[in-house]
Amino acid sequence: MSKDAVETAKAAVAHPEAAQVPADAGDAGYSKDLKARHVNMIAIGGAIGTGLFLGAGGRLHNAGPALALAYLVCGVFAFFVVRALGELVLYRPSSGSFVSYAREFLGEKGAYVAGWMYFLNWSTTGIADITAIALYTHYWSLFTDIPQWVLALIALAVVLAVNLISVKIFGEMEFWFAIIKVATLVAFMFVGIFLLATQHEVGGQTPGLSVISDNGGVFPHGLMPVVLVMQGVIFAYAALELVGVAAGETAEPEKVVPRAVNSIMWRVGLFYVGSVVLLALLLPGSVYSADESPFVTVLSKIGVPAAGDVMNLVVLTAAMSSLNSGLYSTGRILRSMAMAGSAPKFTARMNRSQVPYGGILLTCAVCVLGVGLNFVMPHQAFEIVLNVASLGIISTWVIIMVCHLIFVRRAKAGLVERPSFRLPGSPVTEIATIVFLLVCLGMMWNDPEVGRKTLLLIPLIAIALVAGWFGVRRRVSQTADQELTRLTKQ
């Protein structure tokens, strides 16, 4: 446990009211310009991305209609993670989010691991995003002659500029990105329901339950393919934890966060599960493909003109949104770490608009390496980085649940006070979620081409983290001593 956490615990015994808000130096200096509509749409944007618009096609092909069940199960556990984070946010809003909570409940080593694994997640996701943007832009003949790496660099430059201007601009950009994604899904669902209600033929077949029953049922390939797609489905929900980071820059987190978190569950049910059920009722799973958005597949079968162009624009929007969110969140997380001494000092720097530009630029530097990867290996770049990112998101979610377990234990000991907005079923909920996430990680071993190679990176990442810790531990200790001295003099 860190000295910070020991002092918090001691203070809690003598002054229970003082234990409510432990100090985090990384939270100072931020504006509170994110409004309720921004945070709500950041929650939606985190729940809807390329995992649905593009990834659902290949998963439907492999798992069949039971994919809806996989999305539902993973969605429930994703909701548990966000609900646990929401409770921690109401206990103490922080732009450092789970890294700040890891520092309080797991010590500086826990915060160090949480922060750098999250950075690994978003920096590699950023590479995947700029690769995806370049690939989607190549869809239009106007851009086919422009090299993939040039388009990736342009996308990175545009999103970087938006992030550096102000948090309000970031919020507005995410708001409109989310509006586009939601409007597209709602429009498709209306089309799908109309096709079902009128029994309009889709690709020469009459839509309805017969499409499922005549093509192998709910589990056309058995249970195992459904289990195996869980790992990819979990990654589709990555970015839901952004709600916790954004809470540090909103004026009324106690009102905004519960609404945003609670709305995630019905959005998952409506948009993910509802969309997959509709897709399964309209066409057999074998018709869908990993090479094409399932929505484009349906719309092209009924002769909708420019369906591919419209959906390509939406998927492009989803990738831009993800890149935008990644730069935003890593900038805040790295600043929290830098203030504690576990990240480079320059990542703590803020500009006049109260944006932590140092951390954002560091993430961009890694993404520039991704531009190089697009130059050297344009066809393999996307798959390589996406699997590395999955290690980061699973470790982040596990750390959030471990922090919540310790938080509840301290609350029972009278050291902290739980807010009224709580994760139900603790500690069973946290333990079940952690086990589920670790099982999803282990299932990657069944994919010898990519998943197994990704798991073999874990020892290398562990060695890098240990080496890094020995490099920063003295600075972390000195920073903690200085903070303790400052607090005792107050």
C-alpha cells in the first residue's frame, strides 16, 4: 500500500468526514466544461463502435444467431464494470479515474500497472483506428491513389488538433459522432422491422424465425464458436470506462454519472442485442462476412442505392470517435501518473485551455509509429495492434473490479463511505466479472494464428513493466514523501 493510502486510512479513523475525498494532485487545473449531454453521448459512443458496425458480420458468420446471446452476456459484465467505476466516481470524481483509485486502494505499483496497461490499450487502439480510417477512406475512388500511411497521418493530425483546442470541443465532437452512430442504427432498425412486418423478401428469402430455424437454428455451429467470439465481443465494449474519466471535467458528476451509467444497459440491449437479432431474422448467418458490414449486406440485398457509401461513412465516423476518445483519456491518465512520478514529467503539462497536452502528444508519438507500421505492413497492421489492445482493456477492467472490492471492504470497516449509487451484489459481482474476463483472455489460446501469439506477449509486457518500475520507483517515492510533507504542514 502507498503512503498516500496509509495516511488516508489513519485519517479515516480520527476524522471520518475527512476520508471522503483523498487528494489527487493530478485533478488540479481542469476545466468543468463537459455538460450532461456530452457525458451521455460519450457513454453511447463508448458502447457503439466498429465492433458492431463492422465486426458483427464475421462473428455472425462464425457463431450464428447465438451471437446476440454473446453480446448480452458480455454486455452484462461490461455494465458491472461501469457500474463499479460509477460508484467510485461518486465517491471521488477524478480525471485520473481508475488509476487514481488504484493508487488509493492498491498503492503506487497498482496505479503504475493500471496506467501503463491502459496506455498500451489506447495507444495500440489508436494505431488500429488510424489504420481503419485509412482503409475506409480508400473505399472511395477519389482517395485510392493516396498511400495508406498518408491518410493515417492526416487523420491523426486532425484529431490531435481537436483534442488540443479544449475539452469542450472534444465533447462536442464526441456528441456529434455519437448522434451519427445512433441515428444510423435507429434508421436500420426501422428498416429491419418494416421488412419483418411486411414480409418483404431479402436476398430471395422471406425474413422471420424461419430464416433461423431453416439454417441450423440458434446454434448452427454448436456452442464453442459462440464461446470463442466472446473475447472479440468484450473488445467491442471497450471505451465504456471513458465515463469515469470524463466525470472529472463535468460540474455535477453526482447527477450526470448515474444517468449515463444506468442508460448503458438498455442501450446495449437495444443497439447491440436488438441489431444482431434483426440481422439474424433477415438473413442466414452464412451470408454475412468479416469483409463487409452486416448492415451493408442487408441493405445491398434489398437494393438500397449507395448503402456501402453511407455505412462506410458511419464506420469511418466510429473510428474517428475512438481515436478522439483515446487521445482524450490517455492524456488525463498520464497526467495523473506524472503527478505521482510514474510517468514522464512532461506528460503533466497543460496548455492555456486546461488540456494535458503532454500526455496526448506521447500517445500521438506511439500512433506515429503506427503510421510507420502502415507504411511497412499495410495489410497486417490492423490485426496486430487490435489483439495487443485487448490485453490492455481486460487488465484495466480487472483492476477496476479489484479496486471496487477493496473499496467495499474499507467501507465495511468504516474507513470510507459508499455513495447511494452502488454496484449490486458485491462481492459476488466483482469476483464473477474478474473470472469471466480472465476466462475470455484464456480463450485467446484457441486461436493459434493471432490469439496465441498475443498471449505469448504477456511475459514480455510483464518484464517491461517490472523494468520500468525499477526505473521510476525512486521518483515515485520522492513524490509521495513531498506530498506527505505538504499535507502535514497544512
